Amino acid sequence: MEKISIEELLVAVDGILVSGSKDKYFSSVSIDSREEQKGSLFVPINGSNINAHRFIEQAFKNGAVATLMSEDVNIKLDGTYIKVDNTTTALQKLAAFYRRKFTIPVIGITGSVGKTSTKEMISSVLSARFNVHKTIGNFNGQIGLPITVFNLNKYHEVAVLEMGISEFDEMDRLSKIAAPNYAVITNIGVTHIENLKTKENILKEKFKIINTLDRNSKLFINGDDELLSRLQNAYKFQVVSFGINNDCTFTGRNIVSNGELTEFDVIHKENKYHMQIETVGEHNVLNAIAAVGIGIELGLSIDEIKNGLLKFKPLDMRQQIYNFDGIKIIDDSYNANPDSMKSALNVLCQIGKDGRKIAVLADMLELGESSEELHYMIGKHCADLNIDILLTVGEEAKYINNGARENNSEIKVKHFIDNNEVVVYLSEEVKNNDVILVKGSRGMKTDFIVKKMMDLFKK
């Protein structure tokens, strides 16, 4: 982070100096008082059960030079204390102020599914020429995005920022913080539909990523998505589409998977570019096409784009493939929703075409009143794909079980109460040439199954 003066801070967050000096500077922002605080601004973010203001003293002892506060505190130590109405809002205002110190291209990415993979692919492509700053982990929300922005430095040439929402009005705040020049919407699904109620509401909220775009900006949309494909009208900025099934600005054709390598062509205007990615699944091809479009837009050569895509590797627990003497595990345990479940099952069928296909599927959370129907639909998809063995775990996943059994009597289906039971069953059932997919919402902790099976296979 480039240093900021307390005087600048006061203007950025509409703060009142309670104690200390305007002449000081800080060179980092922290929300965790346990961290090394040397030269930092500490921002206490109150949680549902914790008042973070009681950690201000600890932050100063660990080297903080200043703190924000939204309530009166006992000023015991030397330091700069700044009063604000709300510390979370102040953090966001400061991040928006800091972002505008940079004139580099900023790519903002949102969508119901595929944000992280698309972010990683775009970053891989752009890294072939630029020094890229990107979102790390899940720092993509109301607190995480500001922290990501504060890690921008003067040597960065491009920023690729993931922007995730789960409630109404959150994207409005995120768009003001990130102020992207280029925006990417991967798709509109049912993730967080429990809070946002309808897919139309989800579209409306995601679409607020455009709030800060201007006439020189471009919005990249998934032209295969039913709701997004309607948006290719005239805006104050240019809309660019990418897809596989429809004719788009950037269109994928001739998709061929060979083991864990996928080849495809990208058609753009009168040109055809042959690309490769070291992963499988049409959803990953779609993400790669978006990365090709961004790369071309930012002036990269086709060779740079090809090399950048080949450097892409799936992140932990996102369709990572492990090989153990003829047995493969597809670890997709980071999270789950209906769209990503379908994509993962399609990948299982690609990877497992020469052996038994075993799907271990847990609850998809936050689906509200549609939960039973959507879980059943995934079971029917398993039936249509002729999955060999389906193991479900969790209260909602029993409907996946029902959907499979009622639509394909050939599938071996079992339901379990917890992850331990799944591990015991797999340890006795698995044999050579089996491919095992493990997927569920983050709260279901299906990564436990992967870790236990990997420990077993390593013996």
C-alpha cells in the first residue's frame, strides 16, 4: 500500500480528529489487532458477538499509528484517534478514495458461478505482459474488497478484482470501491436466491457493477446466459459477449478434451485462434474465452494470451484432480450451487469415461424455498448422465438421492448422515479406474472427505 496522510484520511471518511496529529502517515490498513501493526491504520469492525473497539489498545501496542472508531473509547495510549459514524462504511470510503489514486485498468468480475476461475484465467493471461494485482482467496465482499484494494501498489499495471454479493444493494457499494474500467458478468444463477428471492433480482443486483462504467468502458457478458443475452443493447459503454452455444463477439468452437487438457478455437470477427487450457469442462472454456477477450482488449498478442492460459491452474478445492495409482479424485469441495454441480458432474463424466463414475454430493445451501426442487434436479442430472454410484450426505441432499433413483434405476444410490460414513463406505468400495467427484457447499465441509481419502490412498 502507498502511504496516506491522516489529513487525507479525514477527508476520505468524513472523520473527526479526536486525538493525535494530522501530520502522520499510515502505510497499511488492518482489521485484526493480532496482526503486526507497524505503521498501520486499525479499523475495528464490530461483529454480531464482538465489539472490536476493545482491541484498539492492543493494536496500538502492536504498532498501529492511528485508529478509526464509531463509539467513544478510553484513550490510554499515544496515537491518532478518528471518530466516524460507521467503521465499515469508513473502510469502504477509504478504499474507494485509495482506488482512485491509480489510473491503471481495473477489471471487475461478478456472477453467480465461475467468478474465481474467470479471475484466475484473466490474471494468468494478463500476467504474460503486466504486473497484475488480483483478489486473493475470498476477499471479494464488503470487507474483503477494500482489503484487496489497499494492497494495490505503484508497481502494479493492472488489477483484477472479484466482486461477490449475497444481499440487496451490496454491488452498489462494491462498484463504488472497485470503479472498474472493464466489467465481466459470468452468469446469472440461483446462488443466494434465499436472500435475493428471484433470478431477476440477482441480475438487477449483479448488473450494478456497471454503475461506474463510462463511455470508454466495456462490459463483458456471457452471451449463452438466458438473462444476460438480453442485455446487448446500446449503453453508454460497449457490451461485449462471449459464449459457446450462441454467436457472440468471442465464440468458442471445436472443443476437444484429451485427458486433462482441453483445446478449442475462439472466433472473433474474421479471426480464429486456437487455444489450450490444462483443465476440463465447457464452463472452463467459457471462462477462458472471457480471458481471451480481455487480453485482446488490453492489447496482448495471441501468443501472449495462449501462454497465459496454459499457466492457469485450478485453485485448491476447485476441480483439482488428484491421481492415485489408477484412482482419481476431483476435489470440488470449496462450494456448490445447482449450476456448478451440473458442471462438475459433466467433468466427472469426461474424466471418468473409461471407469466407474462416483459422485459424492452434499447439501447446496442458501436455496430457500426452491431447495428441494433444485436438489432433485441435480439427482435427475446424475440419472441422465448415468453416474455409476451416487453418494449423498446432508439433510437437503436426500432430494438429490430421490431425483437419481426415480429417474434411473441402474444407479447405485446411498444416503449418509455425515462425512465420516461416506469415508468408511468409499474405503471399502473404491477400486482401480474409479473417478470420484466430491462437491458440496462450504458449510458441509466435504473437503474432509477428500483429505481422508487422499490419506488412505497414500498409504
